[in-house]
Amino acid sequence: MIPLLLYIDPGTGSALFAIIIGLAAAGFFSLRAIIIKAKSILGRGKIKHDVKNKYIIYAEDKRYWSLFKQILDEFENQCIELLYLTSSIDDPVFQENYKFIQSEFIGTGNKAFARLNFLSADFVLTTTPSLDVYQWKKAKTVKHYSHIVHSADEQCTYELFGLDYFDSILITGKDFQVNMIRKLEENRNLPEKQIITVGSTYLDEYKLRMSVLPDDDDSKFTVLVSPSWGNASLLVKFGENLIDPLSKTDWNIIIRPHPQSLLSEKHIIDNLINKYSENKNIKWDFERDNLFSLKKADIMISDFSGIILDFMFLRNKPVFYVKEKLDLRSREAYQLYNDQDEMWIFKKLEKAGIELLPDKFSELPELIKNASRDPSFVSAIEEIKSEAWHFQGQAAKRVADFMIQACQ
């Protein structure tokens, strides 16, 4: 007898899963409503309606604390109540003594989505993309959903449809980010969203914190390897071919994998850690905060990670980047560009960075020495910064002002 095999593709599976979660959540709240109403009829209590929150912020991970902290501080300073939902039980928000900010851990995965799908608010702000695409569905009891970008590039490496169903997008720069969003709307026949240039809350926060960090006593030249994650990322594609020539120098080498790599590519990271365990100049950085590594580094090596711009803007120093054969088929860039060279970030990096080709890895130490002595990169970095990081030091107030005005 031939066994019958069933296959559910990821998109359908996600939709079915979302339906199951939605039905379960709906059943729970319906049952809850019946119980409350029954209590009221029996005279044991009055019907209590869920409190509607005017403003809600959702953070899917504590690593976005630097993005949201100054916004929370602004609401606190203006004595305006706000509900902060997080999927990290050890989110730094719980260490704050806010009076007007209420914080709540809502769990992760399906538990979090069950909570998010029944929000009641005038305004919900998040940096989590793909609203109304996968498990997180828009609630009818939310008037406005807004996405705040968490890097200063054009967000074209988001997964497909990541920004489509938000009511507004809060961006760090202007023309190049606006153009990307408008082009996607045109291609998909979507209504135009509000696009507001607010600046970068996390870069403002990083700049402030970096200014008070003590200088490192170790004056040895330091290279930071800080890739993104996925099949096209540095450590996955090149691994030891990239690290080997660096390991033979007397420099400090800090390798900081993307947090998602520790989940998706853990076996690759573990193998690399074991291989270089005897190399005293190689240090692995798994801290939540990347600010300390950014402060120490004299030069950085990355791929398509947004940290490229963070490093250049905060340190005014160049980066080496690898872009060979990026697989963008599941990303917005795939529908926007015929060739990855047309991506805004790679156009700009032609002046402010150095493309590193895999067949030049053996020459990497010499290339790094030359780049670290070249002063021409500073003006190119300033040019990029003027396009991508507007309203420096003002982002939190501009975000809060927009949220408040949108609810009037």
C-alpha cells in the first residue's frame, strides 16, 4: 500500500495556524463575556469592559529597547499614559520607575499574537513588520497602526509585504525611504500611507550613551565583524574563509553574530567558536547591546546589515562589506530592483565603504590597514548621514507629537 503524504506549504500553514489561534482566542473572549454578563444578571457584579488604551507600543524583543526608550521618556515627561507591551520577560522597561508608562510581558509566539490580535487602542506603534500578513492581524478596535523603522537604510531587506498594511511609517531620512514605500504601493495598487520623517530614536540614544562611555584602556587596533543572518550572511556563506586571515593578525577581532543567528544558525556559530577557541585575539560578543563593540572598533566588516550605517554614523569610520550573490527572493528588494547594485545602501557604500570580494579575503589585513589611513571616507560618510539621519536629537519628541496629533 502506498502511504498518503500530505503537504501544507508555509503560507497556507501560517494562514491555517492564524485561523486556529484566532478561533481559540475568540472562543476565550466570548466565553469570558458570557461569564461576566451572567454575573451581572445574577447581581454579583457589574459588567466590566476592557480598558481602551489611547497609546500602545509593542516590542517583540528587548533588543529594541534603544529604539523605544526615548519615546517612553517623552510620554513620561509629558505625563501622558501609555501601555508598553513586550515579548521579553527581562525587558529593561521593567527596571524603570515610570509613573505614566504601564509595562506588560505578553509572552512570545502564539501567546503574544493572541494578545495582539485583540488590542483596543487609538494608536499602536511597533517596529515589527508583516502586520496582517502572518499571525498578527489588525484589530477592529485599533484606529491606527504605525511602523517605526529600526535602521537608517531603505528597509528593502524586509520580507515581502512587511510594510503594506500599516497606516503610517515613521522613517529616519526622506527621499530614498519614501520612494521605496511609494513604489511598492504603486506596484501593489495600495492606498498611500502617511510617511513621517522623525529621525532615529535609537541613533539619538546610542550617540548620547556613547558620549559617556569610558575609553577602552586597550589601544590595540580592533576589527568588528558584525553580519546579518540568513543564507546570504557573512558567517554562513564564508565563515572560516573570512576569519582565518584576521586570526593571523595581532589585532583584536570582535565577532558579533546577529541575535537571530544564535537561533537559526546555531550549529554554524558553535563550529566557528570551537575552531577558533585557541585564538586569544578573537572575542565573541553575544551581549544584547552592541554599543560597547561599536565604541571599541576601528573598522567594521559586514554584509547587508543595518549596523553598517550605525557604525559609520556614530564613529565616522568606513566599513568593509560583502554583497556577492545576495539571495533577495523573499525580500522587498526583489520586487524593487533588477540588480542588487541599485539598492540605495550599496550605491552609497561605493564612496563610504570598501567592497570585499571573496577572492581578496587573503589580502584583508593589508586592505584594512590602507582603509584605516584614508581620510577621504569622512566626507562621504557625512553625505550619507545628511540623507539618512534627519532631526538628530529630536526623534523622540517628533514621534510623540505625531502619535498625539493622530489621536486628536
